Amino acid sequence: MAIDPIPKLLFDGRCPDCGRRKVDLPDTLPVVGDDFDWDQRDYDGFRLFMLQELAARFPERRRWTPADVEVALIEVLACALDQISDATDRAAAEAYLETARRPESLRRLLLLVGYDVAGLAKRLRSKPFEHLTEVQARQEVTAADLVVFDNWWLDHPERMDQARLEGPRAIHDQHRMVTISDFENRLEDHPLVLRAHAWERWDGSWSVVHVAVVLWKRTGLDEAVVFENEIWAEITAFHAERDLFLPTRTDGPSVRAILYPYLEAYRMVGQEVVLESAEEVGIQLALSIQVDPDYFQSEIRHAVEKVLGTGPGGFFEPGRLRFGEDLLASDLYQALMVLDGVDNVCLNRFKRLGDRFADQAASGRIVLEGLEVAICDNRPDRPERGYFTLKLHGGRKG
């Protein structure tokens, strides 16, 4: 360790009051040569360099053996330098997402880009938190949870590699609701929303964004709903991925209560958003169908009811028709004529429900505007939601 030089005062006798200070400076450090290869990182490289340096300093010595003390010391020093170099490389690697190997390092790096991988796993009740209840999964991540998660990652390193890819990708997904199209697209991402239509309106003091939605099974916004297990699992996963509040299922929450935390989290500050239901327009249809002689009328009736139904792939499936989309007779013909056993289709009645609306079978178009969406549930107990009648001709009876 260097020692600070001690100055000395010398009086040469010329003047009793005058002296000079003398400082004995330490010897100048030797100049470091530029022949050292700073890329040396392992045992073999360190050992070879020191042996070459030893041979250069003592050229009169022609022979070196592993039993020499100098060679043994070089090998011990090379081993120590190799270990230090490896530790330095490992420590430096933990600072980067691509090279981090410790679970806690990778978690912290992902948190820097806003990707809480441990919290997400707990909220989704995925491994290693699949044993938690729904209430426990909503609680904050504790130190004990992190220990469990890190140990599980050590046993499944492939999950760490998956998180390296998913974390940076997550920051490129924009979920903010800024423009009118953002409100439509983001709300349609929610499992309960099949269609969304947004517009901005001046309400006297400020502009308000209104969003009309077509909901799962056409449920109402404010009615208490008994959710099936499948759709509730999708809702739970959606809210858990975004760390959103979700009312308890046993309370029978309304759709508005479920969607409200989503809107609050992603709307702009100070922007008022009003949810509205779509204006459902019941449709009345009367069809005459010519059946092929080789087909039974019963199977054709069943096929037509399925095509015009509200089930998956049906013509009036909730969310298939857009807001203000006109209903065209040509679309009905196209959907029915592709059925095997249907020779011809005649549309006898094609109109909105209500005596004040004219039959549009001749024009082939029912005009819809604004928030209107065509529906035809064909339920005997709810005729106001649209219905159709079928008359089958030809074919086989049965």
C-alpha cells in the first residue's frame, strides 16, 4: 500500500528564518508493457502468458518442468485467475436479459419493462400456484411466493427462456383507449363483448365517449348474470393478465360491473366513458323452400333452422352482424342455397317487426342505422326478438 511522503524542512544557515521543504518522492512505477493480451479469460491462456513472461525474463534458463516451483506457482495463480474471470463473467451476465441465469435476476430485469412474471403466474393460478384459491390468487405476491416461483423456474429452465421472449413483446402491446377505434378494439378484446361501436359527443360541458356493445349471449348491461364455467374462466384470465379488479362470481355481478374496471384502467385521465346497449331490431322472415326428392323434409328443416339460428356459425349469431349493417336478402339466399337438398328458396316476407314497417321482400334490403343490430332469436316465448316461418315443398315426408 502506498505511503504518503513526509515533507522535511531544511535550514541551510543562510537565514535563520528561511528554510526549504524537501520531499522524498517514491520511485516511479514501472511502465506497463503493451504485450499483455487483455482477452485472456481462461486457465490455459493465463498459464501460457505467465510461462512466456517467465522464459523472457530468464533467457539463460533453457528448461522448465512441472516440478519447478515457479511453474507450480504459475499454475496455482492461473487457476485462481480463471475462477475470478468466470465469476466476473457470471456477475456481468446477470445484468442483461439475454444472458441472466439466476431466476431472481431475470424477474427483476423483466420488471424493468413492466412485466411481472411472478405476479402474473399467481393471478392466473398457473404453475407453481395452481393450488391457490381464487381469493388467494388476488393477494399481493409475497417473499415466500417468490421463493417458490424461483425454485420452480430452476427446475424448469425452459420457462425462463419463454419469459425472456414474452416480456419484451408485452411492452409493444398498446392497450390504452385514446382514439375512438381504440375503445372499439380494446372492448372487443374482452370475452364478454362481441361487438363494440364508439362515438364522441359533446354533452354541454365536455365531450363524452359513448360505447354501444353487443354482449355475450346478448345479456343486458345491468342485469345480474349467472356465468357459465367456461366464460368465467376466460373473464378471470383476461382480468388476471392485466391485473384488473374482478367482482366475486357468487355476487352475481352485472356485465357493467365487470367492464368498468377495464375501462377505468385504460381510458385517458379525465375522459368520461358511457356504456350503452345496442338497439336490437327484431326481424320477421317467411321462407318457402323446395326440397330435393332424395331428401327428407325433417332434415332440411333442421339444417335451415341451424343456418338461421343464433348458435356458432349461425346467420344471426350474436356479434356476427355489425352495428348499422343492412340486412340483405341475397345473404340469406347464399347461406341457404349451399345446403345439400335445397333446390330453391323463396323469400315471402322480409321486414322489421311491427305493423308500421313495410315488407322488404321485393327490394331485398332492410336498412339499419346507427346502433341498430338485426336479431332473429326465433323463440316462441320471445316473439319480439324476431322469428321466422318455414314452408317446405317436395322431398320425402318424415
